Amino acid sequence: MKDNEFNAEIKKAIEKAVDILHKGQLVAIPTETVYGLAADALNPEAVVRIFELKKRPRIDPIIVHCSSLEEVRSYVAHLPHEARILAENYWPGPLTLVLKKKDLIPDIVTAGLPFAGFRVPKHPLTLKLIEKFAKPLAAPSANRFGKISPTTAQAVYEEFDQLIPMILDGGPCQVGIESTVVSFAQNPPLLLRFGAISKEEIERKIGPVNVPSSDTGWNLAPGRFPKHYAPSTPLEIIHRLSDIPPHKRQNCALLYWGEEDSQGFKIARNLSPKRSFSEAAVNFFQMMRELDKSGVEKIYALLLPEKELGVAINDRLKKAAGL
């Protein structure tokens, strides 16, 4: 990526972010999925700051972000053929591959496991930042552990105002939900987290992948804890609007999609009136955040059809509800 693709202001911001990272401090970074809270992945003390600020348990591993497949190769002990196929098809993009790591990646990043999750994000600012920094970045979502993921710089600001030296503003996230995580720690591979790339897409490239039950492997990848992505307001999953009688709607919010009738709710947000999965994903976390700040007693959420990106969105809704 050439420097002349950026104006002087953006170049200056990237240089500032590089300087902060070299000092072992944290920078919030934009990606196509959600905003991340980044530190030097090779500096254990810097990575510890991520856990402390997020209040994240150290048994929850952090994804390592690189600028290219070639850079990832420098930090993995083995790149299976199927993993290379996925990387060549989806990087840069919303896919994380769990691979056998070299000792260069500190154990604090991987929760002591011999495998690390690697990703090449699809955002020009962050790719340039990693390239200029010349080292990988450890970066979970830039929010308190278990809470709603941020998809705008403003959401990060509201979460960590004055607590981090810099938020690199790259605009709203273009995908809106976290990366799909595929582990090559075993054969056949495991799909550890549903995300922007569906299980069906993965299997079309490399053949069958397994999905562990929800009560196993919770410490193998981010986002697998039983309750996650959660608003402070109680969230209840519903399958049809008729489940909620009018008298129960008055001080409640509704998250839905399509042409449902949202009458009677204090506030409602439609993920996609035209029933577009990609539009619903882009809107998901931001609308959840808006409903959470609205002061209602409860948020009701309609599940989406269980296909394509609907699987990943439903996964987050269920975890947000503690199901």
C-alpha cells in the first residue's frame, strides 16, 4: 500500500499511532469488522494493558493482526494446506485462522495455548499502520469485556474516554460483526466462531469443518464465553411479535428486521427493512448500543433466518441474552 494513497492528516495520525505503540501503549484501530484495542503483539507488558483496560480474563486469547499472509508466515510454525487456501481467498478480510505459533508470539496473547489466531484485516488505515509498525498487533474488540462491540470511533470514545492515548478514526465498520474463526489445531478444522464468512463458504473451499457444542472450547477463541456482546439492559429473544402483548411493550425496545409492525414499543430499530443480511450485520451492534442507551426496561429481539450472516447475528443475540 503506497503512502500517496493517504492525505497528510491521515499520514500524521498513523505516525502518531506507530509512536504510541512503540512506547507500549494502546491504540484503538478501525477494521472492517469492529474497532479493535491494539497493542504490540510481541510486547507482553503492552498486551497485559489490554486485559486490564477491558477487564478481560487472561484465559481468553487475543487475535494477532498482520499486514499480509507473508507476515503471518513469520509467526506460525506450520501453515496447513487448507489454511493457506482460506487465507489466499479471504485475506485481507473477516477471517481468523488458529494456527500453531512460533515462540515469538508471547503466551499472554494465546492464554498459554500453543496456537494463536491470525488475521489480516481489510481496512487501509490499519493495514498501513501494521506495515509502518513492522510488527503484528494484538487486538480484541475495543470495549469492556462481554459488552456490545464498537463499530464507530464514537462508540470507542464513549467506552474508553481519556483511558487510551489515541483512537484512529477510520469511519464506520463496513462489515459490522466479528471475523469467522477457524481452528487448525485439529483435523478436521473447527469453526470456533460464526462471523462474516459462513460455514458453507468455508466448506466450499476446504471441505467439512466441525462446530463444537456451545459448552465446550469456550477458551479456544474470542467470543465463546456463554454471555457476550451483552447490553446493560436485559435482552429477551422472541420468535414472533405476537409473543409480546401490547401492555408489555410500553417501556420496552424492539430490535427486528423486515416489515414487522413495531407499534406499541417505546423505541424500535429495524436492522434491515429489505431483509438484507449484510445491511443487518452493519447495523447490528450500533442499533443494539442505541437501544441500550434508550432507558427502557427491556430489549426484545427477533431472531433472523438461520442462514448466511443470519447465523452469526443470531449467535451474538443468543450470547447477549445469555442463552
